[in-house]
Amino acid sequence: MLDLLRKTVTQVIFTVYGAIVVFPMVWLGYTSFKTTEELFADAWSLPEIWSLANFIEAWNEAQIGDFFWNSIFVTVSTLILQLFLGSMASYSLAKYEFRGSNLIYYAFLAGLMFPIFLGLVPLFFLMKSLHLLNSHLGLILVYAAFGLPFTIFVLTAFFRTIPTTIMEAGIMDGCSHFKLYWSVMLPLAKPGIVTVGIFTFISIWNEYILALILLSSSHLRTLPLGIAVLQFVQFYEVDFGTLFAGLVIVMLPTLLCYVILQNQITKGITVGAVKG
């Protein structure tokens, strides 16, 4: 009886929590189809006409389309660079013994404890001296550098669980060190790579402060910067329909990422927990 009561209470709590989390997204979704007049008339009702006018205006007039492709380019480029460098470093630290390997590993882990806000001023002047300020390349390099500690922390644990006998078999078959890493070890660490990739994508897609500091040109803005500008503009123009449509455009990629890859996220976290 006590177990049944505990399960019932737990289910009720999670149901209420799920409703609290999901309802704002549902409300934002159908409100983005409403005009500002409809919103002020009744904020909770469904739109009278399901029109894409707000999305078209946000995509074209508010330049959300340009910001969207900027975010796609920056996010994908950072993912490729960060996962490639991070997986190579993790593989080396996990499978090769050399002097100072533990020091290097813990130095990377120390980066997890470094607040981004403490590095904004020196980072700004560093990127300026390297002539990488106000460029997507500079932003990509900064994102990859800040993401490496987390990538190495997760992937090193995965590579350490792969039996050394697999490496030995690959070397006996004539694999070079890079081919062994690329063709044998990397596929075996796929759950960890997918997990890191998903969380990195979500983090970079929604990142605001570094992009604000390093990008000044309007045509280089990523979606979070574009939405911030759109928010100020639409508040003055009282066009909340366009603003909500822009927010939906920002939200959709991360939402789809969770929905489509939720099994991979769960599998990656579970495997990491069991093997770690």
C-alpha cells in the first residue's frame, strides 16, 4: 500500500511538472500564429486564422533567416572542430601512457571550473590582437576552446572502457595510429560522441554572451543576438506576433534535436554512467 501511494505521488508530481514545462511551449507555438490584436483581445484563445504571416515577416523583414543560417554555420563548424580535436585528445589520454598525461587531463578538467565571465575582457583583447574579432572564425575557435574540457571529460571515460586488446589486434593487422583511432576506436565511442554532440549543439545554439562580445556587425549575428534585437524592436512597434514567431524558429531546432535523438541521449548518459 505504501509503495502504491509513493508511486502515485511520484507520478502526480512528474505529471504536474511536465505540464508546467510543456504548456509555455504549446502556448508560444499557437500564439505565434496570432496577430497582436488577437493577443491583446484574448491571450489564451486559439488564433482565428492560422496564418504564416508572422513567420514570413520574422524570417524576411526581421532578418531571422540570415541569423538562422549564421547560427547553423557557427554551430556545425564548432561541432566538427570540437569533436575532432576532443576525440583525438581523449583517445590519446585514455589509451597512451606518457609522462604528464594525467597533468594534461586534469588541466583540461580545470577548464570546466573556469567561469566564462572572468575571461571576457582578456578574451576580447586576445581576439583583437589576433585580428579574429568580429568574425565567425574567431567565434568558432572560442566556442571550440571552451567546449573542449567537457568533450575530453566525457570521451576519455568512454575510450578507457574500450578493451586494449582491440588496439593490439588493429596494430597487428597493420593499422597506423591514426587509422586505428579513426576506423576502430572512434566508431566504438559513438554513444559518447553523440551525447557530447547533442549537448554541445544545444549549448552553442543558445549561447549569447560570447557572441555579444565578439560580434559587432549585424550581418554576422547569430540567432540569440538577432532575437534580442528583435525583442527590443518589436516592443516599441508592439508587434508581438512577429516576436513570438522568431522565438519559435529559435526553439524548433533544439526541440527537434531532443525529440529525434532522445534515445541516443538516454543511451549515451546510461552507458557513460555504467562504464564510468
